[in-house]
Amino acid sequence: MRILVVTGTESENIVKTIVKECAKDHTDVLVCNRKIAAFITPTILKKALKEQGINLELYELILIPGLITADFTKLEDEIKVPIRLGPKNAYDLIYILPEVDKTKFSNKIPACELLSSLKLENAAKDVLRLEDEADYSFKLKDLKLGRSSRMKVLSEIVNADKYDTDDLVQKIKFYILEGTDMIDLGISLDADVDDVERVIKIMSGFNHPFSIDTSIPEFLILGCDKADMLLSADKTVLDRMDKKLANTRSAVVVLPEISDDSDKKLGELKDNLNLAKSIGIKKIVADPVLDPLDLTKSNLSESLIRYKAIRTSYKEIPLFFGIGNVSELIDTDSTGVNAILAGIGEELGVSILFTPEYSRKCFGSIYELKKASEMMFLAKNRKMPPKDLGIDLILFKEKRKRDLLADIRDNIIIADDSKTWKIDPLGGFSIQLK
């Protein structure tokens, strides 16, 4: 497809440079007699086409600047060539022009927004399609877990039994709105049976997959067949609850005993997994335990080795990945931490990304991990890095540097000191953005 790109005199150089760089074989440039390209009108374009002797039979498409608001429908009908909106920023032509043969441009939506929304729409459709086609180890309600299905986000409500009913309901609604796949009810050590039964009843009313999180066997028993998953069972719990766990429909997360020795942890987890299988537990999830950063012991890296070993030995068992163990214990923005750990989790074949979203610095982790899980899922299936997927986790920066298009060298005003200016005697103030 041969196209004609329309611009003004101020953007002439950058547009011609981009066309020469990436689209010289199928693109020409028409410069109208207007400094600001956004002010080009149908009359101005028609005049430029005539004065510059443009042979319209050569072109299948005319791209005008994306910031133009004028209606070019009449001119399009007159010249018999589609006139569509290009990008708002001339620099974005470098990403638009290679897509001309694959894109149906719009006369209402700028190309930069159109491609972005199309890529986002296609990415969302692909996530749903791939998940629908994915194999799985078992389901929690209708939620697939394990094998080739997408990693699922499990979000803990810490000390859920301490919430009154209204506050717990609001917290659950917020977590679901943020995109969590499952909700984990964290039970405090001093909880009583009534509180545990109350929160299980409240959560059951949402028909959303959930787990109960406690080390107290009596509370785990309360969750059997009511909660979709029980966190967690070590050897002590497995021995005490063997018959109950063998008959439950709930999935059971199995973990090793507490130890500083990584090899010992690995061996104990294997023993516990084998015990869980021998008991007859139908839905088993393995938690090799993701350790926080400890630069004196190589905690995190050694725990990743355990994950790799368990994945190799137990290919059919979904893996639990406690990302909160790392993100809560490092003073940095959670976005990058969650993204890279989700990527590592995808490489290791984990199935559950767990976050308590407890501290303020980790607020938003549910959204971040859900988006990251979708990115890694797409990247893996498309056999490409998690880049240019149509969805991303770039929240505070821009992906690409934008050059300054305006030449301000002749318009610089040097500020002079003011002899009359004084600081406000009431003091200054700060402006904060949430």
C-alpha cells in the first residue's frame, strides 16, 4: 500500500527523516503551508495537493496529523482517496508506518490510540482464548490451576477474623475489583471458632474461589469442603488430619518443616508431598517456600533452586509462589518486583502468585500481579519476551523517549531577580499527588 503522509512546516524534518528511515518504499510526504500541522484544514490540504501536483492515483491512503479535528469527509469523497488520522505526535510515525498494511485506520481515532487499543483488545482476547484452551491439574470452582493455565493471583486478607462483617465485605469486594483470582482468609493465632466460621460464611456468599490460611488444625477442619483451598499442611498437620484431608474436596497446600538448610527443606517437602499422596489427598499444591532476600545466606536464589527441583520431580502438582515474602521485605516500589518475580515464576512453572498486599509500598500488588501474570502468559504462548504485547505494567514512566520537536533557542527569556519579592510571612506550602 502506498500512502501519503501530510504534515506542517514545523514537523517537516522529523516526518521526512522517519519516512526515509522506515517507510521510504511505500510512503511520500506532503508538507502543507501551515506551521502547526494540527491546524491543517480540508481547504488547505486540497490547495496543497493541487499546487504540488500530487498524482492521487498513486495512493491508497492519506494520513493526516492525529490532532486535527476538522471533518475531511467531503474532500475524501471528492478525491476518491481515504483520508485517515495518523498519530498525534509526529515521532510516533516510526511505530505506525510499519503497521499500515495490517491496520484499518480511522477518521475519528488517532492512529496511536487506535493501535494501542487494538493491541490491548487483542491481548485481552488472547488471554481469554489461551486460558480457555489451556490444560490444568484441577479446578477450584471454575478456576483452572496448574499445567499450561495462567498463573493465578491469590490475595491474603491478613487477620480476616479481626474485621467486622461490613469491613470484611468491603475488603473482599475491593480485592475482587482489583482482579484477584482467589482470596486467602488469613486467620490470627488468637481467633476463636465463631470468628473463623463467620468469615468462611461471609466469603462463601461471594461464590469466588478462596482459601483459609492457618497453622491450627482445628481451623483447617472448619475450612474442609467449604474453602476451596487449605493453607497449609506440614507433616504435623498431615499426620493429625490424614482422614479428614483424604476425604476433602478442598485443595491442600503442602510445605516443608521450618529450617535454615535449603537441602533439608527440599527433602522434607518431598517427604510431605509423598505423604500427602499416600494419604489420598486429591488436590495437592506444593509450596517450596520463596525466601526473602538475605545477602548473607543466598536465601532467595537457593529457594528458586528448590522450586526448580520440585517442578522437575512433581510435574503434575501446581506450585505456590509466595511473592509477598520478597516484596514486603524490600524498600522499593512493588511494580518492578512483582513483574520480575512473576516472570521468574512463569519460567519455573508456578501456578499461584501469593500476595498479602499488606504494607503501603505494596498497595496495588493485586493489580500488578494480575497484569504481570497475563503478560507472562501471553509472552510464553507467543514465544517472545514480555514486551510489546499490548498490555504492560509501565505505570510511572514512558516506554520510549520523545524528542523535543519545538526549537526554543530563539525564544528563551532570562529571568531577573526581583528586588521587591518577599517570602509570604505565613510560610510556604507543599502540593502532594496521590
